[in-house]
Amino acid sequence: MHRRPGFSARLKLTISYAGFLLLAGALLLAVLWVFVLRHVPDTDPESIRKKFGGVIIVSTSRTELLRGFAPAAATTLAFLLVFGLLGGWILAGRMLAPLTRIADAARMASNGSLSHRIRLEGPEDEFRELADVFDTMLEELESHVAEQQRFAANASHELRTPLAISRTLLDAARNDTTRDQGELLERLHTVNTRAIDLTEALLLLSRADRRSFTREPVDLSLIAEEVAETLLPLAEKRQITLDVTGEQARTVGSAALLLRMVTNLVQNAIVHNLPTGGTVTVHTEARHDASVLRVENTGHRVPADVVPTLTEPFQRGTERVRSDEHAGVGLGLAIVHSIVRAHDGTLDLTPRPTGGLLVTIRLPGMSPSND
């Protein structure tokens, strides 16, 4: 944005300080003139000794006193002007020094350096608060940029894998015309399906992060029942017992996104379970001003140090990696976390002592009066 040049804030403050000091001096001299000199007669040629307010005034006339008073007043005002400009320049510089450091940090951030911090010393004041807020913003921005860079790198790697496999299969088919075309088409279909699923997951993750969705009343208990009905064949195929319990848990948000959130959780709970005889329990309830969804499953033990990484894109726990058709694309819990965050909720992952995971989601509740 083009702006016309103007005075710096330091110069403006300097002029303000000097002007205020000059005005105060002029007022002081005016007071001296009004309340002291007016008591001196203007035409009396003889020496006058008059006591005013405990001060002895000696003068021959007001005119002669004014002749001596005017140069002294002018000298005083000139001194105040110079002193005000010099002192104001120094004081303004000291006052604006924190803003200079903040501006330098902002300039470095605009050039791509997000690791710099102001770390302003001194007591708590407005400048210190501004600097601390700016440091916090830089820290969050640096973390966000780093996360996005990791995400882009991981997404590129994940998308490159099915494309590379497809090219390899096509090259092999072109070089070997006797190869079974049915097997080739089936493998290409599998690889292409995985690439499409990954792309759709990335688009969904981006949509949740932007919060570009319409909010409406949603009952998590109804969504849980719908998801359980959809995934029941998968649970039965794996000999997993799937139970849905609880009560109404009403919130406000995107029904489609919340459906995907619960679907991802329940599907993960089924896939990452015991080989046979496992259980998955989905429970909903309204607690105070929150709607709570809990998904608990049996399975292998999840190391405590792995749990914080499960919501990162393309991160999977060692015991949770699958190689079958339900392995997913590594975005299941990342999408869940993004959807929960977009709905101003909280996500808590707790490893069960006997194995498996307990996932607890709390979303802002909706009272019946808001229907």
C-alpha cells in the first residue's frame, strides 16, 4: 500500500513534549504577570516597596519592570523549547524502543524468519504485553508452518506411492503382453481406489480446517446408531462385538462432518482390535453444557509415547499398522481431530491398561430451548 511520507512517531512525540513544556512555561509567566506585576503602578516615579503574598516587590514603575521582565521571559521560553525538544527526543526514543524491536521482529517474520523472538525485559506494561502476544503469535505461526510443511511432504509421499505403483504395473503390462489382464486391472483398481480415498480425505481435512460448513442441530446418539448399522457387517466379519449405548447428546455443527468423525472412530476401533472376540463400545451422553461421545475398543496395548502422535497426519502406532483393505490412508484420527477442533470441542485419547484405546470427544452442548 502506497502512503504519502509523514513525520515519525518519535518526532511527533518530541514536538508534543516540547510544545507542552513551552505552553506550561508561558502559562507560568502569564500567571506571574497577572498576579504580581499588575500590583505595580505604571506612573509612580518614586521607588515603591510593596509586600504581596509575603514577597517584597521593589520597582520604580511597571514599564521599567516589564523592560527587564520581557528579555528574561523570552530567554526562559527559548531554554524551555530547546530543553523540551532535546529531552522529548530522548524520552520518545526510550518510550518507542520496544515498538522498534517489535517492528524489527515483524519485518523478519515477513521475510520468512519465524524463529526470532522479542523477549522484552522489564516490568509488565502495555509494551511488554504487546511483545509477549507477538512472541506467542510467532511461536504458533512457526509451529503451524512446520506442521503444514510436514503435512505437504507426507501427502506428496502418500500420493506418489499409488501413482508409482500404477506406472510400474502399466510398464510391466506394456513389456509383457502375455500377462493376465484381469489381474492387472484388479490391482490397478485397488491402487486407484486408494489414491481416490486419500484425495477425498485430504479435501475433507482441508474443509474441516477452514470451517467452511453450515451449522445445524445434530444428535450424536443418532449418528452413532447410523454408523453402527453401517459398520456392523465389518464388525461381524471380524467377529467384533459392536455396542451403542447412552442417551441424546445434542450439539450444533455439520452433520456430514460429524458423521465422518464417528465413522472414522468406529472403523478404527474395529480394524485396530483383537483378531477375534474383540469389543467396540460407543457411548453418548449429555453432561452439563457438553455433549460427550466415547468410543472404546479392545486390542493391542498402545504405548503412551505413541498416543500424542496418533492425531498427526500419516502417523500410525507401531501396533496399529494394518496392511489389509481397511488399512486406511493415515488420516483417520487426523480428520477426527480437525473436525473436533472445527466444532470447538476437545479430543482425548487414553490407552486402556488391558489394551486398546478410549477416545473421548466433548462438543458444546445444545439445550432444548435452542431447537
